[in-house]
Amino acid sequence: MDVFNAIRTRRSIRAYKPDPVSDEDIAKILDAAHWAPSAANLQPWEFIVVKNPSTRKEIQALVEENRNATIKARSEPWRSGFSKYSTEWISKAPVHIVVCANPAKTAPHVFGEETYKYATGAAIQNLMLAAHALGLGSCWLSMFDKDRLKKLLNIPKEIDVIGVVTIGYPIEVPEVPETLKRYGGAPRKNLEEIVYCETYGKRGNKL
């Protein structure tokens, strides 16, 4: 699978087969993540591989609690959209990769104090594309209480949690993004809507 095909066909998967993911494939995925760019090559990312079913259920519970709080806090149409968002699939993913980052490994002289987040986001994209190339599905979760997740997994206070990525073999791969298919999310915009020439807001020739 070439990189352009991987990028265009990757989907956030929310339905997994119970089949285990081999340690060899997990290592390949994490190695791909580790090759992401980072300012000054500080490589701020760290990964926790979670397979324990009870721990996966606790992670699901954290997401469920945050989901319910979001439903109460939001107005329509977001409230209805989040009400349709099930979390039951989360614990069924055979592997959770908790992606952490060390804020001390940043480069304030380059971009400021946020470079560790930028780099770790790139690592997560690499991770998800590598999983897709291996025939695996993934979904990046961020709807959880970081402090409680840290307590659950013994993550030091000074370490940031950027996300949890579920990994497993997909039951199906939607032709269109699942949020659009199920919940009526926005379709992918045309390049003409998001690309400017030379200065912000200046439209150029159609790409």
C-alpha cells in the first residue's frame, strides 16, 4: 500500500474482531510512530501497550463518563450527535496504545513550549497509517479525564497524555468516514476551500 492510498483510505474504526494482534505487528506500528519528526530530534513520545481486558474496560468507562458529561454540557445539534456515540466498542479492541509525551523534551527556542505535542501528534498519525497498512484498524481517543487515566496506569504527573489509540482487526472498513456515515458529520472539504496562494484569503488557480 503506497502512502497516498493509505492516507485516503484510513478510517477511524469503531468495531473490532476479537482476534489478537501479534507482538510483531505492534512493534512495527510503534517503530513507524517512532520515526515521526520532532524539533531537535528530541523524540518526546512514550507508549503504553494495554492488552489487559479489565484495564481496557476501565479506559472505556473513563470515555463513557466524559461522553455523558459532554452530552449534558452541549446544546443541539451536538447533544443529539454525542447521544448516538456508543463507547461499548472501546474495550473490545484487543490493544490500546496510550500515547504519552514528555513536556521536558520540547524545543522552546524553535516553536515555544508546545513542540512536544506537535511531534507526538505526528507520531500518532504514523502509528495509525502503519496499522492500516498492516490490515489493522485504529481510532484516536481523547475524550477522557487525563488525571484519572494517569492514576490508572501509574503515569507520572509531569508526563502528558496525548491520546489513546485502539488497535485491532476491523469488522468492516467504511467507504466514508464513520462519523459522516452514522452521525451526519461534515464531509471532506475541497482544497479550494482551505488553500490560499501567497497570503491568507487569496484564492489562486484551482489545484
